[in-house]
Amino acid sequence: MKRTTTIASIALIASSAFAGAAAAGSLEDTTVEAPVFTPAPTPVAVDGDWTGFYTGLQVGQTDVDSDSGNLDGDDTSYGFHAGYDYDFGKFVLGGELDYDKTDIDLGNGAGDVDSVARAKVKAGYDFGKTLVYATAGAARADTSVGDETGPFAGLGVTYKVTDRYTVGGEVLQHKFDDVGGTGEDLDATTISLRGSMRF
């Protein structure tokens, strides 16, 4: 009788254990995990403030003609620039120095234009990521018959790709009188593409 009671007790304990395990398994199976939502990355806003220093490179085309029509030539120009802008809200004022290297044969044995250096004043309108500006100043042309300084003026546009990097374009018109004492007055037009890094 004692043995039968012991077997019955063991059977009861075992069935209780199996029932508990089954119940626990059922609870685990019915647990539903809440979905995890990952927010999409926020786009990096490009700041519209143009205040600060910048420097960069440019490449373009320079075309030179004399008032008399006796001299003309054109060639690729390339160089570097550095400047500073101050943003007043909607209006931007700045200054810049730039230098273009070129090799323009003026024809008729008159010599070559080797480079042009400029000191610029800029005034523009802030459209946010885009700056449209007018520029003017003094340019110095280095030629094989002598150096000559003259005025220039032009228009440009700059676009912010990021807060640090910009791309743009510029058209400048120059005037050089009596270059190298030859009596020839030269007009030079430069069209260039520019890339800059801002600080």
C-alpha cells in the first residue's frame, strides 16, 4: 500500500510539473513584442549665413582683344582665390584676391598675356543657399611686353552644396590701356567656374 501511494505521489508531482511547463510555454508563445520604429534621418540643413573666410580654385576662358583690332587671342585660365564675406541678413559685402595663370598669344608678334591678378570688392543678395553678386576692382595683367593695371567689373553666383563647400561661376570684363607702352588698349573677358571651401 505504501509503494502504491509513493507511485501515485510521483505521478501527481510529474503531471503538475508538465502542466506548469505547458502553461509557461503557452504564455511565452502568446507574448507579442511591440514593433520598434526607427525615425528617418533628419536632412542636414544648409545654413544661409555667408559670413566668413573662404578659399578655392577656378578654371575658365580668357579672351583678349585690342581696341584697334590688331591684337587678339584667347586661352584657358586657371588659378586660386581667397576672400571674406559679411552677411547683413539679405545683403552680403565682401572682398577677395584672386590670380589667374594663362598663356594668351596676342598675334602679330605683339607678345603674350601670362597672368592676371585682381583685388575685388563684392556686393550681393542672399537667397539662402544661393548668393548673387556684382564685383569690381583693380586688375594687373602680366604680359611679355610689360605689366599694366586697369579696372574690371563683373557678375557672379555662388551656391552652397554644404555649409563648407560652394560652387559658382563668374564673368569679368577688364580694361587695360597702353599695355607695355605699345599704344594698344586691351579688353579682356574672363568666364570661370569656381569651387571654394568656407571657414
